[in-house]
Amino acid sequence: MFDNIEYQSREKIKLFQEMRLKEALVYLSKHSRFYQKMFDEHSIDIEQITTIEDLRNIPFTAKIDLQEHNDDFLCVPKDKIIDFITTSGTLGDPVTFAMTDRDLNRLAYNERISFACAGVRYDDIVQIMTTLDKRFMAGLAYFLGLRALGAGIIRVGNGIPELQWDTINRIKPNTIMCVPSFILKIIDYAEEHGIDYRSSSIKKVVCIGENLREQDFSLNLLGRRIKEKWDIELYSTYASTEMATTFAECEYGCGGHHHPELIICEVVDENGNVVADGAVGELVVTTLGVEGMPLLRFKTGDLVSFHYEPCRCGRHSMRVSPVVGRANHLLKYKGTTLYPPAIYDVLDNSPYIENYQIVVSTNDIGNDDIVVKIGLSPAVYGYNTDIATLIKELKDSFRAKIRVAPAIEVCASDVLKKQILTDTTRKPLKFVDKRRKNNI
């Protein structure tokens, strides 16, 4: 499609995106009932939207719009739909996305260039440790992208460390695609069963769903813990169903590279104003080249910042920082403002925790209360200490990392697992927000 656009100057990238924006606006005005109504109600003349800056004259599209007017976003007859996908429901009820044959080709292209950015080659063998079913876009996208790249693919799916190691030993893949915390689980399984994982065929992991890096791009607690155990290459990616686009790290690990031919990105503050370069704000996206359900100025809910300096890999496209948190997941606890990922970092670095869930509620005086439910690993019984001492150590870790220590509730790990991984969810339910809506 447009393989070299990321290597062009910022000025050429901007002009290219503005050309693509005009095409997208014309398409929406002809085919999208939702945006036809928006343009009419707000007296928007798309002929006057000629630059990226002009996008600021168009209202945002929010998740609630997709939930309440899902069918109005569809731009094609239903007989052109090839695949039906739903979001994971992170911000409420899942939303259905319809993809045409052209959209699936775009998805394959997106993942092909994203895997290539992360150093995956045609002669690699990649073991996919994420689900390809349950209406999940990501697993399908990885398969399509790797197929377009020409790489070998092993579709194992998520979980079951025994099956993962059996597959690795049989087929000898050199790359894994998975959620990074699952790497620790397969390491634990290997150590418990005498598998020499450090001498296995695996050399690289392309990760999804969880941060591996701090905002300065150094490895966070989770990333460091993996590297201390297993010296393999780690690549972070960021994506969502709504974007149908991936931001993947290159070998220099300095943020997810933007694909200008696929998406226009903005970062806005809580008042909807575009922030200064490098400042943190909510990511807003406009998809390019989507046929079934394109989106215009969609608020993702993710807080990020952009980095514009050229990367050592030669790309000049913008890079996206690790996600700071969700816009509506801001916590104010004992005078400290924080986001759940800061809590995750501490928990992911605790060797005696098998699983966990954070529950947030509103107390009697209207402030946030945080309870961290933890399931203890079987390894905890090898420690020469009691549970009360372990909890004290965990609270000390919280104070050292985030300055405050939430309440901790010890649960049976198998019971907690059923709360985290329900039959109707694809992603682990690690954060439960029970706050009163007017307090969020």
C-alpha cells in the first residue's frame, strides 16, 4: 500500500494524511448515517475541513455513540460484511464492528507492517498465545498479518502452559505473541517441570495488552522481571478494535510507531483541546481506509503522549508512549492521584501473587476506596514467613512505588480466577469500578 510513508518527513506525512482525510470525509458524508446527521446538526461543510487542524471543528465520537447508534455507523450493505467482531467492553457494553473484505485486507496490511517493525521476518515461526475465537479482532489480525508477511504460524490460543511448551518443543518457533504477564506463567511452569526454557527455540516476544515500559521507555517492573528470568527480546504493541490499527515498537523500544496511511491521531485534554507536543492527554483517532465502520475523531479513553523526534530506525512518523491509564480510571486515594497500571506494576513484580483484582468504590464521604484482592501463589508456602508478613511487604512495596498502600484482601486464587476470567469476557477483569457515576 504505502510502505515508505513512515520514512518521509513530518511535513510530507502531514500533507499525505490531509489528502487521505478529504477522502475519508467524502466517504462518510455519502455512506454513514451517523456522520451525515452529525454534519447536518452542526452545520459542518466538509469542503472547509482541509487540514489536520481543521478537525478541531468537528465534534468527538464517543463509545456511547457506538453503543446507542451502532447500526448507523455501518457504511455498507450487510451482504458485503465478511466478519463480525465485538469490542472487549472495557468501557461498558461491547460494540459490534462489521468488516468487509477490503477491511480484512487493510487489517492484514496493518499487522504485516507492525510485525515487520517489531523485527518479525518471513522466515520466523510465531506461536500465537491469544484467542482467535469469541469475536476477537486481535487474534484474527495477527493470523492475517503473519500470513501476509509469509511467516510460519502456530495457532495455540491462550492459556494452558503445558500445551504451549509441548508446542514449542515440537515445532521450535522462535517468536511468541502473547500478553506479557503470561510469559511469567509459562516460566513458572517450566521451572516447576524442569524445562530448560532459557535454551529453548524462543528468542523474541511480541506483547499485547499490558505495558512493558515506563514513560521514559525503560522497562517497567513487569518487563524487568521477565528479562531477569529470561533474556529474550521484548517488543510492546498497542491497538484497539475501534482503531483497527497497531502501534508497534521497533528494535529501539522508544514507543509505538504510527502508521500514517491508516489512522490520524490527536491528543486532547479533559476539555477537548489539543495538548502541546509531548503532553499527556486522551488519544483521539480518525480511521483511514476503513470501509465497513470508519470512525471520525473517536475518543479512545486511553491517556498517552506523542514523541516526534526521528527514531534511530529511520522512521519519521510519530511514536505513541506507553498508555498512562484510562481517562475514566483516574483514582484519587489518600491525597495521591494515580492510575491502575501503577498498581499493576507492583503486583506483577510480587513473586508470591498468583492473580489479583482491583476493586474501587466510593466511601461515605465521597472519596475513592481501593481494595486489592490477591490470590497467593503455591510458591508462597516456600517462604519462611507468614501471610501477615507478606502483606506488610506488599504494602511497603506500594508505598515505595506509589506513596500509598491500598487495602489488601487475600482470596483463594481459584475463586478469584473465576472473577477475573468470566465466561463472557476475553480480557482479564483486573479492574472493577464500582464508584458512583457522579464521582468519576
